[in-house]
Amino acid sequence: MEGCAVQSAPAGPLSGANTSDAVITPTLDTMKDLLELDSLALAHALRAGEVSPTEVLDVTLDAAERLGDQVGAFVTLSPELARTQAEDAEAALVAARRTGETAALPPFLGVPCPVKDLSAVAGVPMRAGSAAIDDFVPNFDDGVAQLLSEAGAVMVGKTSTPEFGLPCYTEPDFGPPARTPWDLDRSAGGSSGGAAAAVAARIVPAAHGSDGGGSLRIPASVCGLVGFKTSRGLAGPGPYGVDGPGLVSQGVLTRTVRDTAAFLDVLATPWPGDTFVLGDRPDSYLASCAAPPRPQRIGLLTEPVIATGAPVDPACRAAALTTARLLTDLGHEVVEVAPPFAAEKWAPFMALWSVGALQAPVDPAKEHLLTPLTRWLRETGRGISALAYADALAGVQRLTREIAATWSAVDVILSPTLAQPPAKVGALRNDSDPAADFAAQMAYTPWTSVWNLAGWPAVSIPQGWTEGAQPLPIGVMLGAKLGQDATLLALAAQLEEANPWADRQPPVHA
């Protein structure tokens, strides 16, 4: 449902700086190794002249062509735009190495990073995951695309998303479903499912996504990645989009916490006139990951919040319990906590979500092309009166106060990200009964939307794995109070160092 110390390049064929104008032409094996680098390591290799942006683009587009449809990653590739950006990056790198000014270059110059197809990129077709929307070509970049471009990222394509980003699975009617590379029978989640599939399959090191009810954290959990939802007002939709009720934040899917923090340094940029602006930001979220946080008091929550009685798979519960023990070993205090509110008080989210679905600009003559879930949500939205919507907004504010009061004695909340391991493709979608579809999504994601309602930061990291011949990733979620994004990233980085995951490879990868 709907956005640290720099890691150096690893030893091996990409290690060793070359500051001359000439670029070392990597061997085929080295080119394959490029796809294993995270964004910071790849940026390092590019600055050092160990590989060129156009060579990185070539291997990335080749991987996208080979694996993109298999994992349902992209709705469209943009090789011409990406080639122009890569060539510009190459010229800038050569010039900077000649003058010795590489430190002044944008942080992700030449690093591939696609954009989710809910955000506009000038000149690239867009349809927001909907068969009811004809391809249209924006003549402007949304704010997130602007910021990524200014950071030097190469926009290799638009990643797949479900219709208007509404469900927690990515199964658009006009393209292949997004599948986790850990098991192609299973969903990559949603709504940033295509982005997660692309990163997990090693096609790109990072991909833009957004999160309005768990849309970064859900795909991160099922794909073995890092998905971070920021505090409200830290990474918003400006300058063209509006915040509305403030559920959505922009972000990325990555394979490491430090990559996520480095991209947050790019995306945490306020726009003039923003409705929500978070103050008191650190100079660098990346730098905040360099040292462990002070000891935290952590509340362990394994009982579902928004779906009372929803079954929690033993693997999901075990991942949270194992992480709690690890946090204790790292010097933190862990105590059990209860859900912050009764499940029926979650109703304001449904009101805001359904009215948001109704706001999507759909030609009435094409409404029949919408998925049954979207049509049901829009019909529900039509039944929300102005007074009911105002009451829902007030209800969210009251709920946030209740969350703050209930959890006032702890700094961080630890829970499973999802109640179940990665779901089979089609297992949650129910076109014959959209209400049951939505209820199944609630039971699958009984914790994620709490953080969107409150506007507080939350991160999913892969801290558990199922048993069997082919283990599946299980995410755990850490959430903190408004503005504590840096502390949350430092805590996630500490867990990553103690229980690393980045070297694990899914069966399907470039």
C-alpha cells in the first residue's frame, strides 16, 4: 500500500583508484561484478575511473532486458534518456579527474536508479499502473525525479506499480506481475513492487519508491531489501504534487542501510510552499550511520494492530524475537508492548484511502477498465461525506496522540514487517470480492500503515529467513517517533553490521 560512513569499493577487480582520463575497460567478469555493488560502492568505482557510466549503463540495460519481464520490474525502459545522462556523467567525471575536483561531483553520478511509475519523468511514458489510463508523456519531472537527476543518478526506466499504488501487491492488468527473485511464484509486494524486484534481482543497486501504507517496507520485506519510510515532512511530493492527508513519503529500495541513508540525504529536500516541513535535520543521514546509537528502550510488538486475530506466521514472529535478542546483546533494552489502539479505530485510514482512490483522474468512459479493487475503493470513497472525511482527518490526529501516549515509555517499536512470508502471486487479489481482497491485505500487513497514520519513520530490514531448500526473506520493522529518522537508520545499520544480509543472493539475479 501507498517514498554512515561511505562504503568503499570491495577488493578485487574493481579495487584501486585510477585518476587518469583513461578508463579501465573491465573484463566480462568484472562487468558482472558491477551489478553486485551497492550504490555507494558503484559511485566510488565511477569516481576512481575503474568503470565508466556508459559501461555501467550497458550492463544494466542488458540485465533489464534479460530479467525485467521475468521479475516484472519495469513498465518501460528509457535507454535514450539514460544514455544521454550517462554520457553527461562520463564527461563530468573525466573533467573532474583532470582537475582533481571529484569530491565536488554529485553523490550518485552515473549510478542507475529507476523511478516508480507514479512519478512523472519528462519525456517518459506514464500510466500509474492502470489499464484505464492511456500512456501519456509528461513534459516535466516530478520533484523526486529532479532530485535524483541533480544527484547524478541515471534514470534507466519506470518501475511497475499496481493501479494508482493502491494494493500491497503489484499485479497490473497490462503487464506481468512483480515477483520476488527469491521465488518467482511469489509476489514482490506493493506498491513499489517493480522497484524492489529490480533491486533484489541485481538489475540496479537502488530504485525509487513511495510509501503511503507500507509501499516501501512491504516489498523490502518480501525481497530481502531495506525499505525506509521517512517522517512526515521530510521527503514529500513537491513541487507539483501535494501532501493531502500526509500519508505518503518518497524513498528508495536498496540492499544496504547506508545506501538508504545516502539517498535520504538527496531526497530530504523541502520545496517552497510544502504543507509539512520537518525541522531539526542532521547535516547528513549517511554520517549518522557511522556510529551506533545511544542505548534505546525498544518495545517489542508481535500482536497485529489493524486486523485483530490475524494469524502471524511463526517465521515472522521468530524474526522479531531473534532481532529483539540481538538488540539486547547490543546493549539496548527490550520490553513487550501492546497495540497502541483498538483495531476499529483504524477506520480513518480506510476513509482517507478510498477518497484518495476517488481522486485519481479517470475518464468516466474508462472506469470499467479499472481493477475491481479500485472500483470498489472509489465507490466507497463516493459514500464518504464531507463531514465524514473531516472526522477522519480529526480521527487520525486523535489516533496519533493515542499512539504517542501508549508508547511514550519506549524510544523504538520492533515488530514483524508482515504477518506472513512472501505471498503467492494472486493469493491476495480477489477480483470477485474486492472487500475480501482488502481484508486479506489488512491481515497480511497489520502493522505498516500505523506509521503512515502517525507520520513517524519506520524501516524494514531483512533479519529473518524461512527454512527449507530455498529460504525466503522475512523483514522486521523498526519505527520511531517523529523526526527520529537518523536514530532509526543508525539502529538499522547497527543490526546490519551484527547480522548482515547484503551478500545473500536470490536464485534469480543478474
